[in-house]
Amino acid sequence: MKRIIAEMMQIYSQKAHYHEEELEIILVLKGSITIHKIQRSVTIHENELTFINRFIAHRIESQGAYILSVKIKLSEFKDIFDKIEYVEFLNNDELRPLERPLKERLNAIVVDLLIKLYHEEDSEERRFDEHNLMHMLFTSYQLISHTKTQEEYLTLDLQQRYYSIVEYIMVNMNQKIGVDDILKRFYMNPAYFSQFMKKINGEGFKSFASYRKLIRIMDYLLDDELSMSEIANAVGILNMKSFYALFNKYFAESPMKWKERMKETSDNYQIIDNQKILQAFIKKYRVDKHRDNTIYKLYKYLVVAKANRIDMENVDIVLNPYLDMGEDIDEDYQVYKFLDVLVEQIKLSNAHFKLVFPFRYLKDSNQKQLLYDAIRLQILQYGINEIKKWKICFCIEKLSDLKPAFKLKEELEQRLGALNIQIALDALGG
């Protein structure tokens, strides 16, 4: 089985179901769909995407929309994060804009990669794009990246601990799990554990565990062979009164009534390959413009160097993210595409990172804000001390740009902290 499967569908309805192993991403190519899952329904329009996490029961209704359904077997990407199959990915409508810099641009990058994966066969290029997509999702859309304040970012160790707790609950779903079980297993004191769960997940452990059990209850209800008592036992609830009370708390109806309601929707969709629809989408939203840029090429070089054990220590990795743009500023072009995965590879290789910016682009307010957001995102992920190691150079072509270049340097340092920013006079024009 492929790690990632991408299929185009025309869909009118899809009965309630769930995915035990895969994260599903749905991109709407034409029309709109309504997805009903757990406590809420969400309508996704053309050029919007949504995540459906593992075990989340859901059904779909539409008027014949065309969608791209991409299923990702998370367990195949443990090289990115050991517990990645227990990660939850949040949708755009579940996040405040402040909590995720570059929100619109990140979405555009994901759309670009989804369509590339639809076209690509098994090859080295496809493996690169699969890895890029998963890095993008993990660094930008996972649950605990977005429950922090603006200044906070949870370390990899804390992420590992949180998802280890999630794993323990899911693996031991058929047992009664109490706080004491978690404290003993993960060597945490009660006060710290309570703060830890609320800070990361936004709720206490009891509510968190109950919600996880509810998700599995809904999955089991879709199986006609299991009785209510068997389902209750499967999620570690031995008291049937507690079982019905938990379900009624969230849905204000009995499990049997919910089960019957789920049967009202039948499967009415077909897997197709409509290139006319896809090419119209690509043209309308300029999806494939500047697809293989210099950031991506540098990333591939570093991956090849790592695979061939080439020593990159003390080598300068020089990146001009605007090199692909030519003379015209393209506001739709993602000049920082793949920057997250490139930075990660540079860290692993012990190379030095040098960012070169032709200042003429940074005169544009949108590009200036994009630069700020991109660096700030890296600071949140790696910390200010790591980003101080970068060499950042603003290249000016005329002396009249010297003063505004220094002003931009001061602005960035006031907003982000002391950075290694240099001003260079470039007679060759960036």
C-alpha cells in the first residue's frame, strides 16, 4: 500500500464511516460539500481543504461536487515524529489567525502538494513531496502548535510526552483509565499534569479521556454486529447507565437513535479522473506556478548529501528565496515554500544558513510582512537562539535604499529580537 493515496471523486453523498489508520485531507475542486462529524457540521467550498483525523466518524452530503481525497497512512512517517499516528490536525475554521502565521500561504502550499501527489507515480520525486507534505502538516497544523500563546512554543520533548499520553489512552481504550495510571506511567505530579493537559489540550484529563472514548463509541456503533453492552465494554465502561449518560451529554439522544440517523445517508459517489475539472482548478488558482523553486532544490541537495553521507559541516547554505520571481512581484507566489523542511535539514547537517534578500522586493508591504511572519514562525519552532545563528543579508542596488534597509533591520529586531542582519551593496543587482 502507498503511504499516500490521492483520488478524485464526484460526490453526492457518503454514508457514515471512519478511517482507522489514515488521516484524510479533502480538497474541493468544484462546488461545495457538507461534512457531518461528531458534534458539528462544516461546509467546505471550492479551493478549501479540511482534515478528517483517524477514528472520526463522518458523513458527507453534496450536490455533485468534485473533490480530491488524499489519505495518508500516518504510521509510515515516524521518521518525522515517532508518535505521528497519534497527532491530531486542526482545520482552518478551528483556529484563530493569530495562532498560525502564514495561514493562507500554508494552505496554498498544501493544495499545491496535494495536486502534485495526485499526478505523480512512485518515484524519488514523489517521496520528496510526500515528506514535504507531512513536514508541513506536522509543523503547522497539529493540535499543540496552536494552543500556545504568541510567545510560547512547546518543545519536541513535551510534544512527545503529550502524544505518548494519547497513545496510552487509545491502546488501553478497553480499560478504565484514571489520572493515577497516567501519573505513575509518565512520572508526573498531579498539579503539573493538570496544568500540562489544560495548557496543551484546553481541557482536563477526565473530559479528554471521555471524549476519546466517545469517538470510539461512535465507530463501534457503525458496526451492526456489536450490542450496546459489548460497545461499552470495548471502551472500558462497565456501568451501562454511565455509558448512556456520556453519549446523551454530547448528543442529547440515545446511541441507538444516533445509529439509526446515520443510516439515512447512503453512498452515492464515484472515483473519476476528470482532467478538465482539475486543469480548470489549477489555472484558476495558479496552483502549479513556480512549482519547483530554489528552496525545494536546496532541500533535495541536503537530503541527497545525507543519504550519501557527505559532510556538510561548516558549509554555507545560501538561499535567495526571491530568485525564482524575476522582475515582477507575484503576491500569489509562495517564496517561502518548503522553508520549514529546509531549515530542519540544515540543522541536521550542521551547515550554516545564509538568507539573501534583494531589498527591492522588501519595499512591498506584503512581502515585508511575509518576511516577518516567516522568520517569526521559525523562532516559534526553533527558538530565538537558533535563528540568531542565521546570516540574513539585505542586498541594496543603490545608496538611496541604505536608510530604508537599516530601518527595516531595526523594525525586525524590535519585533523579533536581536538577529544577525547585514546590509550589503550589490552592484550586480541582487
